[in-house]
Amino acid sequence: MINANQNILFTATILALCVISFVHVFLFPLYDINAKHTTVKRYADFEQRICKGNIKRRVVFKHRRCPQQGIVTVEQGGRLGNQMWAYASVWAIGRRTGLETYVPQCIRAELDKVFDVLSVPSFEEIGHCELNRFVRSVDSWNYTNQSIILKKYTMELEIVLSWVQDIIQEFSFRRALLVRSQKLLREASKGKSGSVFVGIHVRRTDYIGYLQRKLHINAVGMGFYRKAMGYFLNKYKNVTFIVVSDDPGWCQAHFKSYDNVYIASEKNKAADDLAILASCNHTIFDYGTFGTWGAILAGGETVCYNLTHHISTKIVQILPNWHLMK
Ligand SMILES: *[C@@H]1O[C@H](CO)[C@@H](O)[C@H](O)[C@H]1NC(C)=O
Ligand SMILES: *[C@@H]1O[C@H](CO)[C@@H](O)[C@H](O)[C@H]1NC(C)=O
Ligand SMILES: *[C@@H]1O[C@H](CO)[C@@H](O)[C@H](O)[C@H]1NC(C)=O
Ligand SMILES: *[C@@H]1O[C@H](CO)[C@@H](O)[C@H](O)[C@H]1NC(C)=O
Ligand SMILES: *[C@@H]1O[C@H](CO)[C@@H](O)[C@H](O)[C@H]1NC(C)=O
């Protein structure tokens, strides 16, 4: 009897120790990750850390009250497409959980160049407040007094796309970008009336290496774009295809025989390319987060490459007007 009790006590002690170290290692990694000299205690420190110290000094409004409940935020990572997912994930999880939402200044600064009136603020006003307990995903979140700090490259597809019309509203382009993209579409359709615009995003450069390394496949060739274009040509009388790409030279060479194709990415910035895709009525894209956002914001019918495990294979299950093609 005594032996059995001792065993139970021993097992319980070991289990408790395991739980304690688990909590320390996995639930509070931010205190260790990158924290070489200082400890992250306030939101200002957190923001400084994830923005790699690369943020402007600014006034801290010390009188602003601190959040009474947990907050939702995210680490920065990747380029425009990834940061849009990061922002949208915070926005959507805030809506789902009722928590206050914040994004690091470096993400806001990047998105403010492209979009007009984003609703999720940076930490400016609560920089002096202390971080409370946090988890790293909405799945492990269990009470309102707990914050959620999403990892970089987070994409909360289902939650974001359950409010797809609202996220399209949230990502409203700056006026100058809209004006430029509309002008370009008029130019591309050569004044033809009643033209349907289909944006094509061709992702190449560094993504080709990524596909080969990670998935052991080659970048898609003209076969995919041709087939996808055929789909829209069968459906509409007058189609103007607008090609944007990180490799406009390749597109010039490969689409030159089509007189209904306009190559838009001569020396455009990413923001212009995204606004152009979003201004089109429908979308064709191969893969990548940039094309994914172009298609979501265009809000029309989308044909994308059937790439196993890519987010587009999940989106086709959520958005009815998305199709896979190979
Ligand atoms: C809530 O989450 C925290 C941290 O993940 C955990 O320690 C705690 O036991 C959970 N509480 C409940 C009621 O599930
Ligand atoms: C929430 O957490 C803060 C600090 O972490 C604490 O002061 C407060 O009492 C907590 N509130 C509830 C309702 O648990
Ligand atoms: C298609 O464009 C041609 C001129 O390019 C025009 O004559 C014709 O009416 C257009 N058709 C439709 C359905 O808009
Ligand atoms: C197609 O896109 C053009 C350019 O943005 C827009 O003017 C037009 O209203 C759109 N057509 C439809 C049917 O949405
Ligand atoms: C996409 O590819 C997968 C795997 O190759 C296949 O099982 C699936 O049927 C394809 N889907 C479509 C819509 O072609």
C-alpha cells in the first residue's frame, strides 16, 4: 500500500516537472528567442524585437489605458503577401475572439504604402503596457485574459475567408494606385468596350528554386497559362489578359504571340502589381501568396495551378469560384 502510494507520488512529481518545463519551453519562447541581453516585458520591447530594431522612434502615449484583456498580434516575416496574411489573421482572430488587435509597426508601415485605412493599429499607444500571458495560436487560446501572439508566416485561411467581403474592404487600395491601375486597364483594352479583364500572375525568380528544393518540381510552363486562358476565352467574348510578374522578360518572350495579352510589369512595384490584379475581373495565377491575394481582392473567378499542399488547394474548398487546373 505504502509502496503504491510512493509510486504514485513519484510519478505525479515527475509529471508535474514535465508540465512545468513544457510550459516554460513552449509557452514562453519569446522570452528566450532572440532575447540575448534584455527581456521582453512591454509591448514596445516586443515590437522593437520583431521589427529587428528597425522602427522609428515615436511618442509613447503613456496615459492610454492598457488592454484589460488579452490582445492578438503577430510576428513579422516574408514579403507583401505574407504580411497581408499576418495582418488579416490578426484582424480575423480579433473578430472571432473579441480580443483587441495590434500589429507591429513594421507590418503597418509596409501595408500603409499600399492600403488606405487599415483598422488594426500598431503598438504606439500601448507600448508602455506589460505583455500578459500568451499562446501561439487561436487553437490553444482558452481564456480572454490571455493574449495570442501568432508566429510569422501565419495564414488563418478559414477564419479570414469566412469574412472575405470584409477583408476585401479592409484592404482598400490607396487612391493613386487605383487610378494608375484603371488607366493601365483602359490602355490594355485599347478602348474596346465591354472587355472582361483577366489578371495573370506569373511567379518566377526565387520561387523556381523554392519549388525545386522543397517540392522537387519545376516551375509551370506556358501549358498551364494557355489552358487557363482557354477557360476564360470559352466563357467570354472579349477578354483582355493582363500579365503581372516578377519576371516580365520571360513573359514578354512567352506571351508575345497573343494579341489579347498585355504585359504590365515593366518596372512596377509590388503594390502596383497587386492593385492591377485586384482591378481585374477574374484571375489566373500559378502559386505564391502574392497571386493568392491578387485573386482574393479581385473577387472574381480564379483559376490556379493544382499544387499539392499549396494554400490554393485549401481555398478552393472555401471559395466556390476558385478552380484548380494542371
Ligand atoms: C489555458 O491555457 C493555459 C496555457 O496554455 C494552460 O496553462 C491552462 O491550463 C489552460 N486552462 C484551461 C482551463 O484549459
Ligand atoms: C488578468 O490578468 C491581469 C494581469 O495578468 C490580472 O491583473 C487580472 O486580475 C486578470 N483578470 C482576470 C479576470 O483574470
Ligand atoms: C468585342 O469587341 C469588339 C471590338 O473589339 C466589339 O465590336 C464587340 O461589340 C465586342 N463584343 C462584346 C460582346 O462586347
Ligand atoms: C471589370 O473590371 C473593370 C475594371 O476594373 C470594371 O470597370 C468593370 O466594372 C468590371 N466588370 C464587372 C462585370 O465587374
Ligand atoms: C489536384 O491534384 C491532386 C493530386 O495530384 C489530385 O488528386 C486532384 O484530383 C487534383 N484536383 C483537380 C481539381 O484537378
